[in-house]
Amino acid sequence: MLRKNIATTFGKIYLAAVVYGAFLIHPLAAAPTPAQQLGDNDYSLSRVIDTVMQNSLQLISATEESNAAKANIKEAQSAYYPQFGVSAEYQHFTFVPLITLGNLSMPFGTANGFDGHASLQLKIYDFGKTSSAVASNRVKSDIAEENTNLTRQRLAFDAIKIFYSILLLRKSLEVQDAELADLEQNRKLMKSRVRAGAATRYDVLNADVRIALSKSRRIDLANALATQKIQLNRLLGRDEKVSVNVVGELIFTNPSHDETTLLSEGSQKRIELTIALRQRDLAQEELSGARSGLLPDLYAGGNAGYKNGYPLEFNKLFPNAAFGVKVEAPIFSGFRDMAKIEERTAKLKAANASLEDVRISVRADILQAVKDLRSGEEKIAAADAQVEQARDASQRSRSLYNAGSITSREMLDARTALLQVELMRLESLYYSILAGFNLKRAVGEKLWSAR
């Protein structure tokens, strides 16, 4: 019954610890330490991001997609050049007609036909079809390149979160270990006071429950730290079981958060906005190409070579050549071209709507990030004051307990309160630093190069 009452008494403390342990799994961002010599398994923030940029399969895939889009430009440009080819043909005829003149019969043709030619064709004018196709593929290439940058941005942010999550968890373990050592010391003190008759068995049992809770929290933190290291190795392209050590410090640097300046920068630098603009350009080019599909194409060309089968000399190969111009004009295609124009018009309207939506989203992201950053600054200031107050209360409680003015439970409560406010300050630090990185990302700062 006594153990049950004590467990109930500290239920809220345990719940707060569990919530905090879960919270710590989330990432944190901060400034790196000065440049130093790193071992094979030591990773600063810069080294983490550089390694991710080199080894990420997602980035390799995005880069190859961009290369494919660039190749499509060359494919579309091929229509500007003449098309040259050669052909050779042999035909065997099973029936060759004969011409009879009196007693004289002669074949009117040859049983073996040979024809070899070189041909050349050039599109002279197509009312902008080729130029529209080239422009469309250039825009697609730009979009693919920006999508690659967007992949870099996301991977860099993931790397930052995991990197500083490890730093935060490691710091939290240090705080937890300090609390556990203090609780062990207090338990020894209470046992000695029990032997001296100055305390009861309840005081020792109270300390045992707190130690058990502290060990449970430490297990959760250690497991979360191991999980984050596995995720970091995966992101780095390393074996998940390999040891990894992050090198850095948890430092909050308050970035500028002038809303007018940030909104202006975001409208120029945000990758998602650039992609939306190019999507609109692509829709315009495709609509232009669809309209030009209603117009004719003008070609010029010719061929030259050798061929047999000519009268009187059927089996002899003679040189021959032909030159001319050709016009291809669509007359009726089952309303396909009109449907294509209707489709591209709708896509242009959708692209314009999407562009406006991205503009609104970018503005909202920046304003929300600024709000979060200011809120975080206030939380850090409040947490700093609370830590000082809790530390003073913890120190005083030990003196009061030794003087017999308070109970062991009150002294341990003061120590637990200090731990909670220290963890709360770490949470506030996390909140503010993450808000700073979110603000950089919202503005469009390249996290993979500016760090």
C-alpha cells in the first residue's frame, strides 16, 4: 500500500518525464563548433550535410531526372537541323513480262531490282512548333533543376534535425545522469538518518521510487539517442551499426526577423515559388504549341542514288536524283487539336491558381515562422529565470532538510522541480532554434550551402 501511494504521488512527475522523452526525439538546430580535426566517425554539421549531398540516392535520382530533362532540349532542337539518311533496297520479281516482236521476245523489266539512295529533308517553316517545343523543354529542365534543389533543401533540413537531435538527447542524458547521481546520494543520506533514528523507512522508499523513475527516463533517452544515430547513419549512407559521433554545440543565434524584408526575400528566393512560376511558363508554352498544331508545315528535300529497271537497260544501274518541296496541312483530326487547346487552356488557369496559392503559402510560412521565433525568445527568457529560481530553491531545501525544517519528500520535490525546469529550458531552446531554421527555410535560404 505504501508503494502504491508513493507511485500515485509521483504520477504527474512520471507523465511529464515520458512526454519530455518523446519530445526529445524531435530534432533541434544550433550552431556548429569551430573547425577542428575530425576522425573517421566524427561529424560536424558541415560534414554531415556534405556527405548527405554526396551519398543520397534521392538526390542522385533527382539529378538524373534533371539530366534527362536537359537531353530532351537537344532532342527538340534536332528539328532545326536537316534530316539525312541512306537506304538500300533489293527486290526479286517472280514474274517478268515479255514483249514479242515477230520471232523476237525480250523481257520488259528485270527480275532483280536494286535501289540505293541518300535522302535529305529540311523543315523550312512550321509556324513556331519547333521553337515552342524547345521552349517547353527548357522550362521542364528548369523545373527539374529546381526540384533537385528542393530535394537538397529537404535533405539538408532532415540532416540538421537529426544532427542536433543527437546533441540535445546527449545533453539531456547528462542532465538525467546528474539527477540520478544526486538521488543515489540522497538515498544514502536517508539510510544513514534512518539508522540514526532521524528518518523513517518511508523516506528511503520515497527515494527508491524516484530513482526507479529516473532510471526509466534514462532508458527512454538512451533508446531515443540510439535511434537517432541509426537514422543519421542511414542518411549518411553508412552502415547503421557503425559508431557515429556528432561534433557541435547547442547555440541559439537570433536571426533577423523584420517581416517586410523577409517577405521581400521570400518572394524572390523561395524554391517552391520559383517552381510554380516555371509551371505557369510551361503551361503558356504548351498552349502556344497546341495552337500552332492547327497550322501547316513546309519541307524541302531531295534524294540521289542509283537504281536499275529503266527501259531498254533494265539490269543496268543508273544515277538518279529528285528534289522538291512539300506542304503538310491538317484538315480534320477528329477535333483532337481543338481538344488539346482546351486542355492546355485549363492547365494554364490551374497553373495561375497554383502560383497564387504558393504565394499565399510562402507569405503565411514566413509570418508564422517569425511568430514562432518571437515566442521562442520569450520562452527562453522565462525559462532562464525559472532555472535560477529552482536552483536556489533546491540549494535551500538541502540546508533546510539538514536542519530538520522540511521533510525528505519536500527536499526531493525541490530537486525534481529543478530537473523539470532545466528540461523545460532545453525544450524552449529547441523551440527557438527550430523556429530559426524554419524561418530560413520559409524565406528560401539554401540550407545545404549556407550553414
